[in-house]
Amino acid sequence: MTDKNGSGLSGATIYIPDLKLGVVADTAGYYRFNSLPSGKYLIEVHSIGFKTMTRTVIISGPVTQDFTLADSYVEESAVVVTGLSKATQIKRNPVPIVAISHDYLATNISTNAIDAIAKIPGVRAVTTGPNVSKPYIRGLGYNRILTLYDGIRQEGQQWGDEHGIEVDQFAVDRVEVIKGPASLSFGSDALAGVVNLIPTQPAPEGKMIGGLTLDYQTNNKNIGGSAMLGATKNGFEWMGRISHKQAVDYQDKIDGRVFGTAYNETDANATLGLHRKWGYSHLDFVLFDDLQEIPDGSRDSLTGQFTRQITEADTVRAIVSQHDLNSYTIEKLHQHVRHYRIYSGNSFTLGEYGRMQINLGFQRSIRQEFSHPVLNAIPGLDLELNTYSYDVKYFLPDLDDWTITVGVNGMYQDNNVTNGTEFVIPSYHQFDIGPFVLAKRTFDKLDVSGGIRFDSRSFNNFALYTKPNPVTGFDMPVTGADTAGAANPFSTYRKNFTGFSGSFGATYNFSDKFSIKANISRGYRAPNIAEISANGVHPGTNFYQLGNPGFKPEFNLQEDAGFVFSSRYIVASLDLFNNVLSNYIYDQKLVRADGKDSTDPVSELPYFKYVASKAHLYGGEVSIDIHPVKALHFENSFSLIYGENKGSHPKSIGDSARYLPFIPPPHGLSELRYEFSDRQAHISNAFIKVQLEYSATQNRAYIAYGTETPTAGYTLFNAGIGGGFTNKKGKTIVNVYVMGDNLFDVAYRDHLSRLKYFYYSPADTNPAHGLYNMGRNISFKLDFPLDFSLKSDKAAADL
């Protein structure tokens, strides 16, 4: 491992993504992989201050491979592993995909794992306060986006508006996002795209790594921290992490502190792994435990102060004190979300017969929502979801330079809802299975790839009968003879959903600097439990939800086209898309014949019901990074998405319903960043940046029936400074970051913020009373990295 002058590069990292295996070069630039399985692998080589190199190497017995890294203004195109047959460079992949690095995550403020990627072009988040975010890709979200954790499906209660993603943000090392249905590796729920949250990978062979991260954010007094330690020796790997964060209610200059947005979250994970010549096997354990308050936006009509529910009838409310708004104590009305996960990733080399990958997982998601102010130990909503997932892939030996993968994956789920007192959805069972074939080949400058998949979902929800509990007065499930005279909110429902999906695309690389790509793909999504069967009030939504059992699966056809140009002084990309959906399911408020809201007579909340239509989304993203000198970057990005409601024949669509709901407005981001290091001052990887974030007015809203309102545009000014401090040997002791968002404390509402519809009371219809997003927020972060060798190895460079 050398630079262009032939000097050895100490500390360079050599990594094989498909094997999740890495080593570090010694002081002379030598490195060694022990017991590598035979095969054809893409290898990444990283060293600070040098251009990342990627190279495909065939392993068959002892192999020697030298790398010479070049100084460069720009990093080479990132390597990604999500949704593909094997690891590949983004620039050679026709699928629209973006990779978010660890450095990006560390040097931007975020309050949860999804919030951390919400500024990426084409990616936004629908939010219910600072700790509840769901990803949105090109105008589509919820169960149309499949979230992965380390390549394993993330399965919680995704159907809920205010259900966040149950992942420790400190554990996420990088993120890969597929924009659109081109991922055939996962099936239903990947219709709009995939977000793969990739945790910290095992330590390189012979190394121990770790770190302590501390973060304080001023707006909601967020206190966060995470400690991690792991090591790899002789092919045996282990790693552990524990994290915690807690915050009071956030604030903005109009509403003050917003009652019901505090949280207290504790997370932990552990990993064991073994690498041998036959392949590798990993076993991971993950715990997520979050106490999350439930906002309702209710305020005193005279003073505007927030109020809390104190009786079950909720006829009289108490004003919330400033002490409580500034307290870390979680309110009686809150969500308690626990997510347990155990999964095993395994890869077995079959010699000349290829490679087999088997991933198995179990997740248990427990969501309790305590909505009773007096008997607050009794949960209103109590959902217990068990998910057993399987994923088997066979990587065939290369056949005439074709890389072919065949596989099958799916899951079995059972969801029990009968332990609470409120029943929004029924208990159900579900089984998914989806076989698929992926293929890729490179013809000199041309890369082509594609595949086909068939999905089947067997769905069965159960009837539910309820009567008031004679002791508490709350509803409880009843069976047998007790069902006589009982309420029957849910009936038995059985349905099989099936569908084909497919993708084909090509990339043509005119040179190392310029390439164009195009892709066409068809996606499939089966309706979720809420869309089919919902019937009740979900705490935190402020409305009564109704499902529709007559839905068919959603299908879409998306065309993508783009180009990438990369030179010494400029990197530019353009991605365009056109997406047509059939059976597009969305939520619509119901109205009476007199034009007023149709409301539930008990809760007095408005009815919302899922309906289906045809939809058309189109737009794109552009980004330009200008760097006249190596240290200076002027990065600009802009995304534009249009969403049109085409109606269901022969239904006509009026002007008030011509647009789709929850379509992000045009969004732009400009960042000027200066990077520097000073060895004499013991400063490394330092930066100073200023950032301007712009969101246009969104008038293209679904305003029919009062379902959605337009949103005013806004401009936010952000800034940051940070860097590492080293010892005499040049080793980083601590990284220090000070970053600020919305420094001018602008009062704004994001179009995808659900809190903008939380008015003073259920009877209030004044959009001006909706809650604003977070005001000025400054983050102070310390990161103490740990990295040392377990042994000294100056062996020859045997690969």
C-alpha cells in the first residue's frame, strides 16, 4: 500500500463489503487477509487525504495485490451493497441510489436516525416532533418505503402516522437510499424505495475499536451519549454498544415549548462474528426502548398556553406549568415503544459453485400508548408484533461475465392487539414469500442490470368483540357466549395479495469523468393492516381512522434517467424520474352533506377514511459540488417533486383534489465548507461551514375536505465548526463539533410536519393555530475515538 512516490501508507484500510471484512496496513504499508474464501470481490481502499480506490480481485489461493493511492480533490464514487446482487460502485449502477457517509452523519445535527438523512436531495421526513420521523422518498412514504437495519427488514407498526423508526441513531455508521422500486431483493413495501441503516461494522483484523460520543442540544436540552467497544482477532469478532438520550419539550418563538414532545430513549446492541475460509457468520442482538410523550396541541383559547388532559371525559383541562414544560419527567400520557431484535447473517463459499447467503431474523415490537389520565398504568393501545424473517440468496459462479443471483425471502408476522382498551386495528397473521432473479454484466464501458420478482402475501385478520370492563369501565375483548350484545369493531378477513415486479437499466461510462444511466422498474405493495381494517381513534393522531377492505395491491411504473460528471474542480449530477401508480391509497377526511366534518359521536374527532386513486409523480434532483481548491467546497442541491391525483375512472377530480397529499415542496440546500488540518497545531480533519436551506411555498396541496392545507415557504441559516485534536503521534484524541440549525430562529412549518394540524381543540379549524417546527438549535458534540492494534503484524502483503 503506497502513495504515488512509493512510500508506504500506514493506517490505510482495505475492506471487502461482500464479506464484511477489513484489515489495516501496518507502518510500512503492508497488509494481509487470512483465510479468504475463493471468489470474485470488489475491494475498497481508504486512506485519509487520498482518493478512495476500488478494484475487483479474483481470489483463488494466495494472491498478492498492490494498491497505489493518488492525492485527489474528490472521492471516488461510493460502493453500495443495498438491493443488488453484489457490492458495486454507484456510478456503475443504473438504479438511482445515494450513499450517506459517517462523516456526513457526524457533522450535521439530527435528533433521530431518519432526521439525519432528511436533507438529502429527494429524501424528506414526515415528523411528529423531534424524535418521531418517517422517511419520505420522492413524495412517497409509510409502508411504501422499506427501512432496513443492516440489511434486515425493520418491522414495527409502520402504518401509524406518528410511529417512528425504532433504531439507535448513534449506532448508524452510514446509510444507503434507493429512490424508487428498483430494489427486487425485498419485495412489498419497497415500492417507493429502500433506506438501509448500516451500523458500525466489526473492527479490522487485529484491531480494537471503540468510542464515546456525547451530545447536547440547546433547543430541547437533548442530552445524548453512546459508548461502543469491539475487536477482531484471528477471525473472531465482537462488539457492544449502549446509548441513551433524553430531552424536554422542544421550543419555537411562536408557541414557546411545545407540550408533549419530550422523550427518554435507551438502546443497546451486541455482535458476535466468525470469519473463516468457508465464509462468515454473524449473530446480532439489538434493544430499543423509548418513552415518547404524545402531543395533542390543545391550548387555552384565551392565553394560548398548553393544556393537559386530567379526566377521562376530558371536559376540563389544566394549564401546563413552565416547570413541566422544562422537565425531563415523562408525562402520564405517553408511548412506551420497545423493539427487540436478534438476527444472523451468514455467507458460505461453495468454491467453484458460487456462494450462498442466508439471513434469518426475529423481531418483537411492543408499542403501548398510555392514554388514560387517571388509571394511567393501563395502556390504551397495546400492540405486540412478532416478525420472523428469512432471506436466502445464491450467487452463481460468473457465466460469460454475467453475475447472477437467485433468491427467496419473506416473513411471517403475528400481531396481537387485545391487551389494551382501545382497538384501532385487529389482531392478524401474515405470511410473505417472494422468489427473485437478479443479473448484471459489464460490456467494456456499458453496465446492464435487471431482474424479476414475484410476491405473495397471505393475510388473515381476526374478528374482535368488546364489552365495557365492569371494574374500569374501559372496553375489553370478549369471546364465546360473552359476545352476545357486544360491540363488533372488526370482522374476520382473509385475502391473498400477489404481484410481479421487475427492473432493467443500463449505465454507459463515456470516461472516468462522465457517465449516463437509465432505468425502468415496476413495483408492488400489498395494503397494510390500517388501510384494510382500521376502525378507531389512535392517540396522537387527532382523528378517527377508518379502513377499506376492498383495496387491491398498489403497482407503479417508474422511469429514471440521470448523468454524473466528476472532475478535479466540479462534481455534478442530475436525476429525473417519472412514476405512475395504480390503486394509490391515501387518507381522506369525510364530510357530511352540509359540507361540515363527519365526526365520531363519542370522541367528536373527524373521520378519515382510506381511499384509492390513480397517481402521477414526477420530478428530479440536481447537485453540484464546486471545489476550486482542494480545501474549499461549495455544494448545492435542489429537488423538485410534483404529485397529481388522477382519480378513479369514471370519477372526476376537481381543483381542490387535483394534487396528492404530503408532497414535499421544492427544496434547496447550499453549503460552503472549508476543510483543513494543521499537524503542528495538532488539528486534523477540521472544517468550517455555513449552510442555507430553502423550502418553497407548497400551494399544490390536497385541500379537498380540509384534508391538507398549503404551507408557506421558509429559509433557514445553519452553520458549524469542528475537527479532531491529535497527540504527538498524530492519533486523534477527541473530535469536537459545534453546529447550529435555524440560527436566526425562524418560525416555520414544514409541509410534512403533522404538528401543523394540531390546533387548539378538535373543534378548531384555524390553520394559523397549528404548531411550528423547532426553533434555533445548537449542538455541542464530543467524540473520543478508540483505535489500537491487538498485535504487531508485519507480514507480507498476501491477499
